[in-house]
Amino acid sequence: MRRPLVLGVVPETLRAQFFDAALLQRLERTAAHSAAAATGCTLIESLTAVPADLDLSSVEVLITSWGLGPLDAATLERLPSLGLVAHTGASVKFLPPTECFARGIRITQAGAAMARPVAEVALAFTLALLHQLQRFDHSLHSGGAWAEAAAARTQHEIFDATIGVVGASRTGLAYVDMVRALGARVLLYDPTLSPEEACAAGCESVPLEELLRRSRIVALHAPSLPETYRMISAEQLAVMPDGAGLVNTARSWLVDEAALLAELGAGRLDAALDVFDEEPLPTTSAFRSLPNVLLVPHQAAGTREGRLRQGEIVVEEIEAFRAGMPLRHEVTATDLARMA
């Protein structure tokens, strides 16, 4: 009977993305040092099909990934020794955390590792929309005449362009640094940030409507909260100037998709999107046929480097937990209200 100290519920397709040989060795080392009978690290596909020779009562650390499903009371009853849930992703609301907190279980997550790749994709989206690459590409791929393909809207440089950023998240601030380095002027809307804090980040703090009205590109980086649901609706989209672009690598929660499709279908705005209300995006979705939309299948965070950083954060947090040291990426009950 195997009695692991650390249990990783990570599908085999994701394991190599998060944990290379060196990280797996570190996991084994930190799980091997135990005064209890439990020892070692075991990786399995799911908690619904646990191998018969695996004793879950010894598990002190649980590594989670996407698709795990909730850790409900019945599941947690099978993990009586559990002290830490280390999530390889960002949002931990699926767990749900309150059930874990009630049992004294601590939670940590690896969202910090995703900020850089998502910000880079948001930057790539921004440059593509400014230079009308989505329209050129669609026209040429669909067999349009050369002259017709070249007759896109006016192209713009990012230097001295006004870029609006909605949400001073880790990713939002990483994106701010990138576009500012290329000479953009940045407007920032985030009600949790003071004008002085926005200024320190090199941004001008403005109300949302002003940001939408003044920006050539609007990049969304806000969390999923009750107050952010459909914060970009038909009314907000109507404020954006003709030819402006919307970048969303954050959450579809933030945007009224029907209203956005109406504006895009009319050709007034452009968009670059990594997130959608329905995923996978149906083959019949109107988004797929629009020439002024750049689409990515929710892969903005999917770099090799970023995935390994996620795994490294998880391993570092487990090492800190086992050593009785502070956790750098712990999610508390207070944090939870502001998390996506």
C-alpha cells in the first residue's frame, strides 16, 4: 500500500508542461523527509479513479490542476491529513476555498507565473490591431485580390498611441510596462488604485468612460467579480471611437459578447480575443468569420517557460510549507474576494 505525503492530481498531458525532471526530483526530496509513515510524491490522473493501492489518508499536500472539480466535503473526508492545496493555475474558486478554510487547509496558487506570457500576447494583439494584421491576413487567406487586401484601414504605430488598460492586475501592470517601453501613453482604470499609484506605474488614472473614449486600443485585465460582470456592454462599446480595438486576454465575463459581435459585425471596431463565453468556441460562432477579429483558443498563458514557472512556484510553495516557512503565493479568505 502506497502512503504518499504529496499527491499530484495532474493529467498526464499536463505533467511534463509543469514539471521537468529537476522539479520532479525536488518534489520527491521534499516529500521524502517525514517523521510520519507517509513518504514520497505520487501523481495520478484524477480523484475519481484512485488506484486501489493508494492510501489517501496520509496525504498532507495536494497538487491540483485544471479539470479537477470541486474538493467537496466527501472528497476532503478522504484526505484527513491534508494541510495544503497547491494549485498549478491561478483561480482557486473551483475548490471551493471556503470548505478548505473551514478545515484549516491552506491554499496557494501559481498565477504569478502566467502574467508575463499573457501580457506578451496582449502586446502582440495590440500591435496586430494597430497595424491591421488581422484584416490583411483574413483577406489574403480568403482569396481576396492583392489591391483589395492592401486597402485596409489606416495603420498606426504604438509610439505615442493612447492605450487604455482596464485593471491593474499582475498581468495588467506587466502589459503596462511593455507598451510604455514602446512609447505608448497609458490610461488606467482601476477603482482599487489611487491616482498616485497609477502615476507611479507611469499611467494616467481616468474613469472608464473617458478611457474608452480616448483610447485607440483598450486592453482588459480586470478580475471576475460581481461588479465587473459585463462591464464592457453595448453602452461602453458605443463610446469607443471608430477604428478602435479591444484586446481581451482576461475573461469573457467582462464583455457582453452579443454587443461586441454587433459592433464587430458592423465593422466599426476591431478585436483580438483569447477568451470566450463558450469554450471550445463553436465552429458556427460568428467570431470565426469576421475579418476584423484575431482569435486565439485560450492559450495566451501557454508558453513552455510560463508552464515550468508555474510548476516551480508549486514546488517552492510545498518546500516552504514543509519547512514551516511563509508561503509567497498563499490565498487567504481576504484575498479570495479580489481573485478571478
